[in-house]
Amino acid sequence: MKLMESVAGWAWHNPVTLKELRIGLRERRIFILQLLYLCALLFISLACLPAMFESPNSEQLAEKGKEFFFILFGLQLMLLLVTAPALTCGSLSSERERHSLDMVLASRISSGQLVLGKLGFAAYCLILLLSSALPLASICFFLGGVTLWEALACYFELFLFGMLAASVGLFSSAREARSNYATVQSYLLVFMGSFMIFPYMALRFDEQSARTTVGPSFWTFNQTFELGVYHFFVGLAIYLIGFLFVKARHRIRPEARNIKAMALLFLLIYLFCLGWLSLLYSLFFTNHSGNEADPLAILLYSVHIGFLGFFLNPSNLESRLEQSRFRSSLFSRPWFWLGLAALGCLFPLALGQACGYQNSQTTFELGFSLFFILIYPLNAWLVQKSWLPRWQYAWVYYLGLLLLQFFSLLGTFTASDSTTGLSYVSPFSTLIVMASAYETKHNEGEIFILAVSFHLVLLLLLGAIYRWRKGRRQKRA
Amino acid sequence: MIICQNLSKFYGDHPALQNLNLKLEAGDAFGFIGPNGAGKTTTIRILATLQEPSEGDAWVGGFSVSNEPDAVREVLGYMPDQFGLYEGMRSWEYLEFYAAAYRVPRQRWKSLIDEVLELTDLTVKKQSFVETLSTGMRQRLCLAKTLLHDPKVLVLDEPASGLDPRARIELKLLLKELSRMGKTLLVSSHILPELADFCNKVGIIEAGRLLASGPVNSILAQASRDRYRLRIRVLQRTEEARALIERSLEVSDLSEEAEALVLTTAAGLEAQADLLDRLVRDGFRPVEFAQLKTDLEQIFLEVTQGITQ
């Protein structure tokens, strides 16, 4: 309740939003932006509409209405991706340039309030842009073919992706000292990210999947698969907005580098990925049986090993305040993350079992997964601890994963001469190779012992190096 | 009210501030003096919680800048050396924004804004857009926003830089008034005579190290102890008089300023009287023989060596 109150307070009584609105709405920029936005929409509409109304058949009209709505939707999405970063990409960097940011930061405005205030201004402008285009979009309601829920869902998505683009702009603005760098960076990021929009757009424009039935079909999809993909896109957009918000906060104030918030965000995306993959897992493998390799289990395993690198990376804790806050939190305990990852391994397997997916490899997979999840991060930690500063853990972790792929070149640990050609010691490829080994009837036990021994020897070796280097450092001190 | 304990700040291996120790009581007006790059702004930014110290800690109003930054912001008013105002806002809107930023209760905004505008003599400019204000007025408006939450401690970084003489005098009067109101002031400035006017304590910093610190009078007394600055002007044969002075007294520094000789000596009053007697007897016709009061500028030049980081 307290959290809700503070969020509401931030949103409605945010002095930064009010200040931005006062300044922004006195400038011509917003009105020019709105004018251009509406002109582009009007131009396309005028070009499309006459061709659509050539056949006056009522059923065809409804189809045309839907078509027109989706054209408008796509166009608005494109325009928002262009306009939204412009609303935020100079907001913090320009304050830095004119030396006004320091005074704001020396006041009692929290960095979250500051970033949220800037985002709030972008949200107001986006609502202004979207609502100003409503009369044009309402033409399709006369024609039929689009339900209210479908229209609402589309506008929600437009707002969401607009906010995502604005968040990218704000993040760049917080990151860069100069506005022109921030502008270039934010448009570059939005341009690269917009490739992710294409599969989403394809999904939206797909005639079959986008057809809505009656009832509260807010999700607007009949097919379960499309529903899953839709969830993924919407969830990812919400997550990215949160992620960029937290990262922007980190850039503003040293003590705002809130590792707890970052850890929570990673936890959320981890659970989200886990849930989403488990959903697909249960959908596709409910009646599955046989000895084939299980690509989803491998994917889940990759999610674990991939996210653990982030979880165990305490980031660059420059702020002493943040260091002490982090140390006192649950997130600073490696066993918490390792335990979570272990549970994450068990969960999909249990789900598979519950769905009736029979696989004799399950216990073996579980053993390997747990082993690597426990031992690989530990080895990476020892490497980092022996040679590098604390914040470089993530590099060591992911570089190590990459390097392990090349072990197959040595010819050792390779489970089979099959097409996979992957090393058995790589956590990523373990399950794939194991599956191949199962198919080609290799002796799993031997390979298992070999891989486990390799990692244990590595652990001992790295531990010895770490102790030796630590001793030398202490002597020098 | 302000305590710095072994405060250090490093940028990589470069030390910007080294082991700064400082203690200011409530009501003190502290002048922070130092050449460019000495570490004044770094110290002030640390106190304003804009930077974290690499080592040591500082307390403002009893709150640690490292561990309780939000509490520090509540009791501290900060005015940077360079600042920008938001163009497109009126003076009262600008102040209203900061009143909200400092979490001043909404019902007090109007009266507070009127008060600080009156204090800074900007009441007539309440409705003006900030871009139409002169540099001096902008400076005063910035000071007005610094005073909005009634901070116990004011940290002002070069508040008089870029101001014309009139605006500088007005600002000085305003700072005197604030000091009289019992605020603890920490003011950095290059204009030393002005600091001496209203500061009761000074600190001289160079290359990140605090070279001297304490009450102005004690620093002046310490600097002038066993040393005198004399100004001697003779009507005739100045060069011969110069040679005579050098022969008669132990002179550490002798220069010519506006037809007069200015020197620093450790010689006592007896020797000075003898010198005057000799100058009269030898027919140099002295018209000025005065002991100069040691000022902050003189101390600053003596203490610092012109090292920049």
C-alpha cells in the first residue's frame, strides 16, 4: 500500500513533470511534433481510404475497416518510435550542459523521482499524440471489423512501445554528457531494437491470429501460441522500461546505483522467462514421449546459466552507501541465487513430469544441470578474484562460457563424432551433447565422470592460484 | 555543523583532495580560499552529496554525507559556481519547483517564495521569465532557491564570480545578513578582501591539501607574528634609501609600489625607529613610514606556492 502511494505520489505530484510540462508546452517543439505526426497520418489515410471503399459490400467493408485500423496502427507505431526518443533524449544531458542538474541533485528529489518525472512528461506527450489521432482512427468504427477490446489493446501497445522508445532516449540522456551524443545513441538503439518489432508486427497483421472472438478478449488472439508470443513481447517491453529506468537512475547519482533494484529486475525477467518457457514446454510436450533431445530443456538450462552471470555479478559498487545496503540484503548471498537457479532447474523438469513427458534422461540431466550451475560460477569467481577487479565478474563468466566451446577442438570430452561437435565441458552444450550421446549409445557414465573431474581439478587449481595470489597481496600490503 | 575527517578524493590515481580536516560550528562563516584546481569545488561537491569521498567522511548538521545523503540535503543549501536556470519559466515558477523539490509543504510555498524574493530584493521580478533577468539577478534568484527550505548550512561555490561591482556589493550584504541570521556559511571565492569582510574563519587550500585554517584574526596574527610589513616613502634619493634600508634591517622582501618601498622584516620596533631616525638624519626627507596590516591576500600568497593540479 505504501509502495502504491509513493508511486502515485511520484506520478501525480512530481515537480519534475510539472516543470517539464511548463517549459515544454511553452515551446513550439511539441506542437510541431504533433502537427507532423497528424499530417503523416492524414496523408497515408487519404492515400488508403478511397481504394478501400470501392466495394460497398458490408462484409467487405468490415474487412476494410479492420485493414485500415491496422494500417493506422502500424503507421502510428513507426511514428512513435521516431518521435518518442525526441521527447527524452536531451532531457538530462541538456540539464548537465546548462549546469542545472547539480542543483536538482543537491535537492531532495530522488533520482527515481527525477527519471520518472521526465518519463511522465513523455507519457503526457504520447497520450496527447495518440488522442489527437483518435478521430482519424475512429473512422474504422463506422465500418466495423474492430472490437473495442481490440482497439484498446492496440492503443495500450502503442503507448507501451512509445514509452519504451522514450525510456531508451532517457537512458541515453542519463548516460551521455552531451545532448547530441545522447540523440545519436538513442536513435541508434531504437533503430536496432526496432528489428524486434517486425516479428511482433507480423503477428499483429496476421489475419488468422489477429481475429478476435466475442467476450473480454483483451489479448485479441485466439491461438495459444500467438497469445504466448504476445505475452512475451508485452512482458519484454514492460521489463525493458523498468530496466532502463533503473539504469538511468544509476547514472544520475552514485548512491542511486541500487543493486537491489537491479537484482529484483533480473529476478523478474528470470521468472518471466522461466514461466514463459515452461508454458511452451507444457503446451508442446504434453503428450510427448520418446528419446529425442529436448530442446526446451536445453533452452531453460541456457536461461539459467545465462542469467546466473548477471545474478552473481554485484556490478560496480562505487558507492559506499550502496555497498553497505547490498551487503545487508539477501541478494548479496550467492547461495540465494544458486538455490534459485537449482529450483529453476527442478521446476520445468517437474512440470514436464506432470505433463506426462517421459524421458529416462531426466535424472541425469538434472544432475548435470545442478553440477554446472554450482561449479561453473565458482570457477569463474575464482578466476575473477585472482586476477581482476570485482566488477569484471560478468566478463569472466561469459568469456569463460565462450572459451569452453573450443574444447571440442582438442578432441577430449567430445561425446560423439556427431554433427554437434560440441565440447562436453561447456555448460551450454552439455545437454545437447548428452542427448546425442544417448542417441549414439555412448557410455554416459564415463563422460560424466571425465567432465566432473575436469571441473573439479579446475576448481582446485584456481583455488590454489587464488590463495597464492591473495597471500602475495597481503605480504605486499 | 560541518565536520570533515580525513576527507580525500581520487580521480583514478590523481588526488584531488587529500586528508582534509575541518570543523565549523553553527553560525560560522567560513571562507574557502585556493587557486583554481586546488580542490575547493571537489570539497563543496562532496559536502553537497554530489560526489562520494574516496576516503574519510564529512558530516553536515550531524549527518554523514556518505551514509545519510538525503538527511544532508535537507539541512544544506547549495549554490554551484556555474548554474543554469530553466528558460521558459517565471521566477516564482522556478522557486515553486525547488520548493517542491525540497519537499516544503504546499501550503507554505506562496509565503516562502514571497519571503525569499523580498530577502533577495527580487519581488518586482516575481512574474518575469528567468531568461530576462540580469546576471546579478539570476545569481540572487539562485540564492533565493537555496534559501527556500531554510537550510542551516549554506555552501556557496564562487557566488560572486561574473558579477559587476554593484552586484558583488549587494551579494556581500546579503551574505552578511544570512550570517547574522545564524546560518553556517561555507563560501569559496577568489575575491579575498570580500571574504575577510564577513567570514570569521578561513581555510587556504592548495593542491588538494588544506594549508592553513582557523579564525581570520588568529591566522592574521599568526602570519604577522614577528614580522612586519612596512611602507616607506622618501622624497629624495629613493635608490640610496633602499640601499640604506637593506643595510640597516633584515629584509625578506623589498619592492617598489607607487613611488614607495614596501618591505617585510623581522626586525623589531627598536630597529624600525632607528631606521626612521637615520633616514631623517641623512636627509632622505621621509614622508611616509607605516606598518601595513597583513591581509588575507598577503597570507594567501605567503602560504600557497602556486601549485596547480
